[in-house]
Amino acid sequence: MYPDDCVQAFVEPTWWDKDAGKDLRRGRLVWVFVPISDQIPIKLTVTGRSEPTEHNSALVKLEPLRVRERQRKTPLPVAAIPQYENEERGVYRVKRRPAIIVADGSEEVPRQVTLGKSKRNTAPMILVAPSFGCDEGKGRDGYRQEFIDLVRRGTFPQFFWDKLPLPGASESIIRLDQIQPIGRHNDAVEATEYCLSREALEVLDDWIHWYIYEIVPKDGVLALLKEAIDLT
């Protein structure tokens, strides 16, 4: 299933395990809606009411959200789009993608220490690393083969190559530079029956360490695998 020049080829006994439990644990392959991140985010700005006395609809425009620009006041208050101090309304395109849970947020906050405060302030989240299909397809740009080959061989710390056990793209790139929070809610995340094996999760942990600290752990599994790949 895996070529000889990738870490998966050297991991035994399996890379992906099948587990019908579908709990949201580290290494679980899930489906989530992932924002398509641009270099400059987009904001929604209210320009006025659609009718002078209408409070439930508004005229809006989309424009760049620049970090150095100060927030502007809404010209007229609109109940449908309230604006709060020091906040903007970001607008994103999103796409349903496979992702790997890299942190499960399993530590529960005791209810007695949150009474009287908004539940969203401590709502449980997971961190996921989203996956992007390598091949070009409907609504998907894909990647050049030269780039895919480099990623497969473990050249870049922020990119991780894999063959996901799901319908769709035959090869995928997991982006560690787009790790993001997702709510632990049935409407926000759909678990698949696949999980990274214990051995595979050790490799991914080393890879994340490499990305964050810019060095491959000397005594880790990934260091040995990279040496093996260099010999192929």
C-alpha cells in the first residue's frame, strides 16, 4: 500500500487501525469543516439597513481584515448582525475535509468553577490537523508531483504525506501549519472508524515536535525513519 520512500513503509504492524468505537481520541481520523485560510482574512462590514426602519436585515460588504486597521463603528445598529466592542465578523469559505485529531482536550472543567459564566468560555474543543487531497479534482487544485515527492520523503516539517483509508483522493497532505480547534459536538465533528496505530501516533508526535521546535527529536522514531528513507 505504501511506497518505500515514506515513513509509513517502515512502521509495523499497521499504520491505520480500524476501531468502530469512534471516540474522539488522539489519532482518530474525523470529518470536519475546515476554513480555507487566505493570507489576508476577510471581514463582513455592515454599511446600513436595507430599509430605514428594518432591524432584521442589513446591507453589507466584504473587505480585507487588516490587523493594523482600527475597528469601525456600524453606521446604524442592526439586530440581525450585532457588533460588539473590539470585535469584527470574519467571513470564510469552508470545506468538509478529513482531519487527524492531534489533541483531544479530554480534561473536563468542574461545573462548580464555571457557574454563572458563559458555557462557551470553557466549552470542550479538540485540535485537528486537516488533510488536503494531492490530486487535482472538482474544486481541488492539487499539488505538483515534484512537491508531493518531497513531502512524502519527509522534507518539510509542516507537511505530512499519507494515504487515508477513505474514499476520495488517493494521496493526501496533512498540514500541521493549519492545526485548529474544533468543538467536541456531534454537529461539528464526525468520527470515522479509523485511528492511527500507537506506533504511527509516535511518529506523528515526533513530526509535530519537529514542526514546532524546528528539530527532529534525536532519540525518537522519526529520526530513525528519516535515516531509513534517505537510504532508499
